[in-house]
Amino acid sequence: MPPSTLLPALALLVLAPSVLRAQEKVGEARAKADPAFTSRNFGNLRVGGSTANDNGRPELCLELSPVSFLSVEGCGTGSGFLHGDPEPEVAHFRTKLRLLSFDVEGWGTLQPFVAAGLAEAQVGEDDLGLQLGGTDARRVSTAGPELGLGLRFLRPLASGFELVGDFNVGMAWLPHAPDLVKPGDTWLPSASLSLGVGF
């Protein structure tokens, strides 16, 4: 790792615990001031990893929740607009239905959910758009339906923000994956873990 990257990373590791402790104290004060407070996340941005990606880049997830029990999210490494790596990657576009929400005293809120949507596998430099009925012209991407289960963790921080953790397992059906230039399996399992901030 070059020194220009190492120094900011070390500074972040040193400062992060004290910043999180301060934010937790503010969050606890807010919860005490408003005993009726329950975690309601409207949107969050998370960073993490997925077993479905082989390009060495982190997975980014943006989730929006128009109603308390339903959210939509997109997850991927940003292939096609943040970078042009030709290494294999899978992007997920899901709707998540919250099943329950319960508080764990001293920790935060846990919310199990089911998810359904589309997964897009690409094995070369990605083009925009989803290929649902086959592969793209270069045979580097295809898409298909996906189902999953997950667990979201919310912990109040400061000024209406929350720490958000998300663990998700899913199974995608990609009937045209064997037709790609680097053939893939028709059934693609994946597991992902991400952490971020929401409001």
C-alpha cells in the first residue's frame, strides 16, 4: 500500500473509535429525550463486500425506503460508470420487505427482511442496461431474477443519522450465464455484508 494511502487509513483507524463514541452518546441522549423513538431509516449508503464479485473492489449499496416496511436498493462495484474493470462482477437491484423490527437494549434495532429483484452478471467491461432475454452483443453480461433473505442493523447516531449494517444472502437464476464468453453457472448464490450511514 503506498504511503499516500496508508497515512489517511491509519488516521481513520485512530480517530474512528472516538468519533463513534461521541456519536453514540448523542444518539443515546436523543433516545432518552424521546422515549417513543424507534429507528426509521429513509435512506442509506453502505460499503462492503460480496462473494459474487471477483474484481477486488468494494461493493457499494444505495437503499431508499419510501415507506417504513419497504425499500429499494442497488448494489454493485460501479462497473460501467465508476470504473471499467473487465473482471467478473454481479450487480443487484432489489426490493426489500421488512418482516419484523425489534430493539435490542443497548445495541440498536434488528430488522429481518426478504428481498426480490434482478441480478446482473458481467464478465467483461460492462455496458449500460440489463440483458434479460439473453446476453448483450459482446456476450459479457446477462441478467435474471433473484430472491434473498437478510438482516438489517440500525443504531442511532447524531442529528437524525444512523449506523446501518446489512447482511444478505441470495440466489439468482441466470439462464443465459453459460452463453457468456466466460461461461458461468445458471444458479448464482451470493452473500454480502455492508456497513454505512443512513438517515
